[in-house]
Amino acid sequence: MKALALLLCSLLLLATGCAAREPDPAGPAHAHPGADNPCAPGGTLRPPRQHVVATTVTPDGQIVDWIPIESQTPDGKIATPPAGPTGPDGANPPPASPDGAAPARSPTEASVQLGPKGPAGTVPVLRPRWPQCDCLPGYFQQADGSCAALASRCSGEGAMASGKSFTTCCPGLTPIASMERIDGACVTTAPDAHLCAKCGDGACGAGENDCNCPADCGGSRP
């Protein structure tokens, strides 16, 4: 009798779909850590823009957020644009070209196609194509908005670092000017970069000289 009851119970479970199943490997329990944060592990996803009234898509697929004009300033006050030249009818005439051709469009009008317009009283703000991240300590922001480990893009002693190459001096090094003495005068050799050195440790190290580190290499700063 007991065996018959167990058999009936099993059949009932199969019929109602209540039989136990193995968890789905693709389910949330096996989701990749940080999958909901494209900025991980070096940063956190920046909160979405506030005050968005409408969102449109440009012909080339970029996303445009439309925000109220007054939301651009903390106090909500927007400066009034200066009045331009007016024609006989009071309207602003388009600038005439010397050859009588139609006036050329501005670079902004010629290069940006916003597509559908947003509601009245709003201005367009182009949404970045990449996730915008707030980088954690020890990380820096790259051109695409992501965060990279500072140690992976740092320059050692005697090497150059520049904001254009998204490099910085490794910990323990000081950025100093890249300078050399030419014809008796100290000349900057890399205006858009700096040299990573241990200037101030008492030893004239790699890249240091009497121009960029007189404390270690002697001489007076120009």
C-alpha cells in the first residue's frame, strides 16, 4: 500500500511539473560578477543624467537626451543672447555671400544631424557612446570613459608621461619638466609632457639635470 502511494505521488509531481530540476547554469546564480557594472573593477557606473525630458536617436545611431534649458545652471537662469543685425522687416537677415550664393551652414549644422527635435524649451545633450565611469583610487579614466589601473599606465624613472597618452608617473616619482641646457640656456624639450624622476632625493638621477632638478644636480633653476 505504501509503495502504491509513493508511485501515485511521483506521477502527480510529474504531471504538475513540480519535479525538482537542476538550476539553470545561465541563471542569476551563475551570472558573471560585475556583469551589471561595465566599469568594474576599477570604477562604478555614473548615475544617468537627470532632468531628461525626452530621448531621440540621430540618423547615425547616436542617442540624444533633451533636458530643460534652465537645468543647465544651478540657479536656472540662462543668459540672454545678444541681438543680431536686423533687416527692414525686423528679422535677422542671413549673411550674404560675395557671389550671391546661398549662405553656408555653420560647422555645427553641417556636421551634426540631431534627427527628431525634442520638446519646446529643451536643449539636446549627446549621450556618450561608452559607459561613463567614476574611477576608484588607483585607477584613471581613459578616453573611452572606462577605468584602467594606474600601475598599468605609469611611467618609470627617466620616462615621459603625458595626458595625451593617458600616462602618469609611477608611485614614488615626481613629474618634472623635460629640459636641457642648449647654448647656455635651459630649454623645454617636451612642452606637452613631463619627466618622471626622483627629484629631491639628493642624487642626480635619470633625466635630471641642473635645469629641471637643480636641488639634486647643482645649479640654479632658470
